[in-house]
Amino acid sequence: MNGLQVFSYVLLALYVVPLVYITIYCLMQLHLLVKYKKDNDQNEKPDLNGHRPFVTIQLPIYNELYVVERLIDNITALDYPKDKFEIHILDDSNDETVDIVNRKVEEYKAKGFNIERITRDDRAGFKAGALKAGTLKAKGKFIAIFDADFLPKPSFLKDTLPYFEDPKIGIVQTRWGHVNQNYSLLTELQAFQLNVHFTVEQRGRMAGNYLLQFNGTAGIWRKETIDSAGGWEADTLTEDLDLSYRAQLKGWGITYLEDVISPAELPVEMNGLKSQQFRWMKGGAETAKKMLPTVWKSDLSFSKKLHASAHLLGSSVFLSVFAIGVFSVPLAFVIGDLGIGVQYFWVFIISLLAIIQVYYVANVKTAWPKEKKVKMLLKFIFLFPIFLSLSMGLSLHNSIAVIQGLLGKKSAFIRTPKFNIQTIKDKLKGQIYLEKKIPLTTIFEGLLAIYFGFGVLGAIYTAQYAFLYMHILLALGYATIFYLSIKHLAAKS
């Protein structure tokens, strides 16, 4: 065996191993879909029988001048007795947000609301630190948490609190809605992905009696649960996922309410979406590193441990996506010399078919407003390949986040800026909080778009058409991510 053959087999291994990993992950998703479709429990709501427990509502914010007023107005509109809840605005802001919050607090105090702005000397621990400090001041037996861009419906507390009649339930999480899903193709695609998590994944895990999660907002905790699980910790960027797992390992249960929707604003520009993705991907890797040893040492069943591992390692899929993309280009030139036909790779088409089914059920069958079947099918056929392409284009950015998380590199909690943009009439240009400089990652995304452009030509030249389709998606994905990142930087001026 000569050096070229050795190199070719190494390339093949570097391509096949991550491809197998992706296939296993997709089959795990398909298993959640099976559990989801078999679940007939519609979360029949218990009855509080007139009992109204005292609730603390925490609003952790940092520099949210565009949406904080809307948030406070929305929370004070909750259909719940004024003397049965308190509003704590956990405000770490250092811009005009401070004045807006102070004014709104005084306004609603005058109207008889128990509302307070709580500040700290510094941002130690970021959101987790704010929640930890706020919990010490919370008088409620239950604590509801909302990020700055959420707009819960007036019935939120009445819809969620009854489930705590079960003393084993420590957390109730609701489904995220999207107030600006139709703003652009970018927001449409984000909703397309989030709908999977908030239908098939969350409810599928609950139906299978697996571990699931509090999503950081639009949910409510039993205060005792937070305390018994060790409280909020700031050693990961996903303090919500971390505390969720610690609570469940202590024996507390999570109820997920798919039919209770809490609308929120999706990021409308690429750099804000990237910062959100970075936090979620890195935090997921950090939490996996922190919690997986404890999960596997616990007395949970093997199936629970397996699904918990797939859940916590979900962000690592982007490492595999990035790897198969990079190694597929040179592999297209040498695979023919190995005597291995591309037809052998078609076995992995099962992963694509599985994920198509998951996304179809989550969106067309569940989350999307019901329209004519043909129209919904055509919309899905249009969106799915674009979603696949942009997901591939984000794989470099997200892989960096995962690697940093696994290596233990610490970074600040960068919150996702929101601009109160809901319709096409709302303008992004000139808004503050936009990214100001071009990150090095964005430059590499542009270079990768060129790299996969050559990959398209190479696949044509070698007649490896199975690689051709993938290289087209990769080239378009990276080019789009690069273009939108630069375009939305320019919107700052």
C-alpha cells in the first residue's frame, strides 16, 4: 500500500466516522418522534380549586432599551390577583434601559403592583448570577422567569400553576411562540428549527420519561426545587440546562406544556443569531462535560442515560457536520481509486430521511398555522434544503463554540440583542447593540464558501455527483452566512 492509498483511507475514515455519528444522532431524534406520535397525554390540567399561591416573577435583563417597556407592560397584564405576585426586574443594565425601568417601576407601583428593580454591584455570573441573587429575595413559593423579549399570555400563571399540585413536579416549561416568524427568511428558518425542539424533542422526552429541560425562560420553578438542586451556577453558559439536570437527578420532574404558548422575538440579524448559537452550543458542551459523568454514575435506566447523552451532546453534531464537509472535497478526488463506489454511502440516507420526518411533523403537522395541505407541503419543500444549507454554513462557528466548551475555555455571557422588530415595516438600520467589527470566524466562512465552490467543480470533474449536491449546499450555506454577517454589520451605520 503506497502513501497515496494510506492518505485516501485516512480521508475516508475521517469522513465516515462523523457520518456514522450524525446517523446515530438522527436515529435518536427519530426515536423521540415515535414517542411523540404515540403520546396521547394532552396534559389535562389539574384544578387549583380557587387556591392562588404567591408567585415571584423574575425578569433578568441587561441593556434592553427596545423591549423592556413592552415586557413590563405585558407582565403587569397577567390575569392573577395583584396581591398574589411580585415582579422583580433583575437589572444589570448600564445604558438608557435603567431610566426606562425606573420610570415603569414607579408607574406600576402607583397602580398598586408589587414591583421592584433589583440591581447588583457587578455582573458576576451574568444571568445565572442575577437569578441566584434574585432567588434570595424571592418571597414566592414559585418563581416564573421571562427573558426581555417574551410576551406571555395573560393566562400564563393560571395555565401553569395547577401542575404543581403534583408534589413531584419542580418545573413547568411552556412552548416558545414567535412574534416575528414572518419577518424574513432568516426568522422563518429559526422558527423552523425551534419548533422541532418545542414539539418532538421536549414532548417526546417527556412521553418517553427521559430527562428534558427548562429553557431559561417562559417557565416556572418551585423555589424548593432550585434550592434542593444547589441553586443557579455560572460555570456554564447554559445555566438553565445545567440546573434542569441537577434538579431531575434529585428526583424532581419537569412538565412540558406544548399547548401553552409564550411568544417571543427571534433574532433578526445574523450576528445576533450567531451570538445566541455560540452561547447555546458552548453552554451545551460545558454542561455535557459537567453533568455526563454524574448522569452515568446515577441509578437512571440505560435508556434514560442514552437519551440524556444524546441531549447534552447535541451541539457536538456540528463538529461532525463540519468534518464531513471539509474532508468531502479531497475525498471526491481519491475515492474512485479506492474501488469504493459512492453507492455504499447511500445507507446513510436514512439519517436524512429521519430528520426530514422529524421536521415535517414538528412544523407542518404541529406548529404551523393550518393552511391547505399542498401549500404547507410546498413551503416545507422550499424551506428544508435552505435550512440544511444554512445549518451547514453555521458549522464552523458552532464547532468553535463546542470545542471551547469541551476544553473549558471561559467567556462572557453575550446576550442576544433584541430590537422590537416584528414586521417588515420595522427597520434594523441604525439600531444600537449591533456588532461593530468583523470577527475572524466570518472571514473563514467566506474562505470556506470559496473552498466548497471549488468542491462543486471538483465533484463535477470527478463525476462524484453524490458529493456535488452536498458541496452546493455547503457553498451556498457558507456564502449566505458570510454575506448576511457583513450586511448586518453595515446596518449599524
